[in-house]
Amino acid sequence: MPIDPRRVARLEEAVKALHQQVNVLVSEVRLLAVQAASEAPAESSPPPVIVPERPLPPSRPEYVAPSMPVAPVAPAASAPAAPIAPLGTAAGRPPLPPRPAPLPPAPPLPPIANVRGAQAAPQSSAPGAPPRVPPPPAPPRRASGGSIPIGGPGGMTLETLIGRYGMIGIAVLLLLMGIGTFISWAIANNVITPAGRVALGALGALAFAAGGFTLRGRDEKKFGNVLLALALAITHTVAWGAGPKLHIIDDRIALGLAAIASVALAGLALADGDETLFVVGVGGALLAPFVTASGRASGPLTLVYGWIVITAGLFAMRGHRWRVATQMMTLAGVIYAGVGLVGATFSVPTDRMSPPFFALACTWSAALLAMAEYRSTLVRSYMLTMAVAMFTAAVSLVAAGTHPIDVAPLALAGTVSLYLIQRPLSLQPEKWLIDAVALPLALLAAALIANGGIDAPNGVAITLIWGIAAAGAALMNEQERRGPHYLVFALTTMVSVAYLLRHETLLLGLGLVGHAIAMIFLMRKERARLVSVSIGIALIMAMVQSRDLLAARPAYVSNPFINPGAALMLLIILAWWRFFDALAKTAEELDETDAGWRALGQVFLPAALFFWGWYELGSTVSHDVATSLVTLYFATVGVGAIHFGRLRRVPVTRHIGLGLCIIAAGMAIWRVRDLTDIGIKAGTFILVSLFMLAVAYWYRQAGEEETA
């Protein structure tokens, strides 16, 4: 049977395409295996079994059919015969499409388990290539035993977490409790001399330190670090017992030894980068005063000790993203300040000032030593602790009937420190609300309470100092971050103005309006819309003063619009109008498309002026005069609104004007007819009728124009 060369060519192309698809599939399998090997945890990865890579067969040589003997044929006379191409050659074959570009070489195949390949010897690779040597077999995989995965680092299970970290924490706690119990028992029963107790503690610390260094030399670095941390914690305990507890050595020397131990612990943790060592050692150092205390574990010396340990710990945390350690340092500052407050005697200046001063010292330690990622959180937590401590101390002092002058300077120092450290101010509302508004105002409140309130001789001065500090903090930030500081500045200055002018109603109202106008200009210049809170409060308080002035005047006055209450109300209306306009322009400058404030300003001014005029005319001279003037007022305003609406082609204004004219007609019919003064009654009827005729003429003229 003759062989068709075209079919042979198509078969060759199909085989080559199949080889390419196989290459692609092998490459994808290798990539997936590499990714699985890199993502799988080291402890839970299966034992690798190497499958020798089998090379793909080389491309098949082009098939050439053997030539068959051909019978001789006489050549034609007209032209020479063309040569006959052998089968399988390119002659007589249709042109083939271009071949695709070769794929990049696939990466080496990672270990893949293969039972059959594990039992059989690997096949030889391509000719000329060196034989592949399989790696030694891995140890068998251990069963997990039903451990609960918790998604920790390295696929950590709940069992591993408890066994590796929980047992260490329990060991530290029980060890310190045991040492503390022994020392307390020895003190109560006089079993061992004070020097002997301290010597035993020192020997225990040396034993743990020797064991730790021994294990570190045997490639058991982590567990050796734990023993060293325990040794340092015991050293802290011994130093505390030798100093403040047993008074064998001076308290300052004991705290110096504790500080040296803390620095050594910080250096060890910094050298090894071990968070476990840091948490265990510093945590034990922080617990030492409370474990060994038989009575009051508070006072200035305890807070100094806590500050030394916290500062050394923050120094060791530099350059490390230790979240658990950061939370521990935050909690330590709060607990130490709280213990200082619980055991403080507020009649003693050192006791009442120690907890807030301790929190302020921790704040500066965090600002200078903490990592930038955790600095703001630590500073905010310590400053909150300081504010609570100062407020508690101030309330206790006032309850005891004393007003010391040392609280306000410390509160001001805390406020200025907060402004300096927390810059640039965060743009997140939950953060700037605490840093720039809540904490400064809380410290101001504590200072005023301890000083005796704003009524005290220095109350207004203290408040104004806080306002100046807030303004300075605003200038230290960019414009978009100044709003919270300007809010504190506006609130403090408003309170000062209100207190200074509290005895005169008119002056108080004018002062509040003047303050509101000044803050409106500040808001426009700095685009600080948070100042609007102070502006709104000031204008509302001014409205209350205007209401009191209006209520104090007679029912009917001969000088409407120019009496104190009316003049103050007019100023308040204009201030509200400028306030809404400033909010609208500030929104436009900040590229906000909300047109609500502009529309409110456009509607507010005419409406407020209308009601203001109505109220004043309703209180003019007498009942008859006031009724006539109010009726004519409605008619005049209605006609004016209709005319304005016709000129500006504003249908809403025409509708409002027509409604006011109808109300004026109704008032003329039902109220003016009951007046006793005939001249006023007749004049009112006639004037209102003329206004109604003018309205009718305008509407008739408008109808004719539309018909034309």
C-alpha cells in the first residue's frame, strides 16, 4: 500500500504538538510542587521522595520513504521530464504553518512522593548526562495526635502554644510566688537572718544564670534564655528585698542594682532578638515588688522602680515589632499608676504627685525610645493614665478641703508634652479626638478643680494659658491638622469671655457674639470647620441673653428695633448668617459639593429678619397700634415678595408673598375690626385694600402678557 506523504507530515506535527503540551503540563506540575514545598511548614511537611526526572524523547527525525524502482519511460520530445522527488520530502507537500516559539525551560521538579518510583531504581537520564544521585530518605512523619491548629506561626497548634509558652509563664509566676512566700515566711518566723535570706536569693539567681549559660553553649539558646530571664527576675526580687523590704542596704543602692539588672536584661534581649526572653524577664521584674510585699507596695519609690524597668524595656524593644511586649509595657504603666493612686496619701505632696508624674515620665520614655509603629499608642495610653491620676487626685484634694497649687503646673506640662510628642496630629477621628481635645480638656479640668474652679483668682489665667498652648500646637501642624487644636482654643477663650462678662447680660451677649464673629474669621482663614462647635455654642448662649433682655422689657415699648434686646437679636441673626455663609465657602474651598449650607444661609437671613420685625412691631406702643402695624407689615412684605419674584422669575418667592397677602387680609378682617381706635381701624382697612388691589393688578397684567 503506498504511503501518503501528507498524512505522514500531519502525524509528525501532531506528535510534536503532543510533546509540547506534555512539556507545559510538566512545567506546571513542577511549579505547583515548588509552591507547595515553600508554603508548607517545616514541622508538618511530608518526607520528600525524589522521583528522577525522565527526559522527553527527542524530536522525531523526518520520515523518508524508501525509493522504489521505477520503470524507464521514454522522454517526451517537447520538454525534459521533471525529477521525481522521493516520498517524505518537502516536494509536493503543502506549506506548513510557522512553529510557535519554544517555551522557557521548566524549573527542576521538587520532591514528589511516588511509591513505584521509590521501589524501582531510577532510570538513566539522557545519553551523556551524569547520573542523578537520590537524596537520603527523610525520617517518617509523626502523627499530629489530634492537636487543634490555631493558625499561629509555623502552623502552631494549641498544644504547642500551651506547652511552649504557657508553661514558661506559669513557671515564672510560681517561682516568684514561691520565692516571695519563702521570704515572707522567713520574715514572720525569724528563721533566717535578713542577710542570709538575701544570700540565698542571690545563690538561686546565680544557679539559674549558670544553667542558662550552660544550655546556651549546648545549642539550647531559647530555653537557656528563659533561665537567664528567671535569674534576672530573681535578682530584681533580691534587690527589692535587700533594700525597701529588709533594709540591709540603702534603698537607692537596691534600686540601682535593679536598674543594672534591667539594663542587662534589655541588652540580652536586644542581642538575641527574643521576645519570649523579653516578656518573661521584664514581666518578672515588674511583678517583683508586688510578689515580695507584705504590706503596702506603693509610694514614690515603687513608681521610680517601675519607671526604671519600663524605660529599660522600651530601650530593648527598639527595632523590634513586638506586639505582645508593647501591650505588656502599656499595661505595666497603667497598673503601676493605679497602685500608686490606691496607696497614696493625698495630704502628702510626694504621694499625690507621684502617680501623674510617673505617667508623664513613662510618656517621655515611650516618646524617646519606643518604635514609631507603637509610639503613639504607648504615649496615648500613658497620657490617659496621667489624666485619670490627676483628676482623681484633684477630686480627693477638693473633698479634703485643700487647693494645692502644684497640680496645675504638672497638668500644663502634660498638655505641652502631649502637643509636642503627638505631632503631626493624626487625621483619624478616634485618635485626634483623644490627643487634641479630650486629654487637654481633661487635664485642664483637673487643674481647675484642684485650683478651686474658674472662680479662683487664677482660674481664668489657667484657662487662657491652655488656650494659648492649643493655638501654639495648631501652628506646629499642617493646616489640615489644625482643626482640633483650634477647637480647644475657641472653647477655652469662650469660657474665659463668658466668665469675665457674666454679671452684665447685655455685655455677656455682645461678648459672645463678638467671640463667635472672631471664630468665624478664624474658621474661614484656616478652613477649620471644627471651630463651628464653639461658634454654635456661643451664639446659642447669646440668644439666651437676648431672650432675657426681651423678657425684661415692658409688653409694649415706644422704641422698637433700637432697644438692647432687639439690637442684640439683630446682631445674633447677622452672625448666624455669616456663620452659614462661612461654612458654605469653606466647603467649596475643600472641594465639597454639598450646597446645603449656602441654601440655608440664603433662606435663613430673610426668614429671621421677617420674624424679628414681626416680634418688634407686635410690641410697639399699644395693642391697637401693634395690631395695625403687624397687619400692614404682612401686606407690605407680601407685596414686596411678589414683586421680587416677578422681577427675578422665582415662583417660590411669589407664592410666599401671595400667602402673606392672604394672611394680611385675614388679619384685617378678624383682628383689625375689633380695634377701638376708629382712625387706626379705617386706615388699616384702606391701606390693606390698596395692597390687595396692587396684587390683583400685577396678576392680571401677568395673565395678559401670557395670553399675548
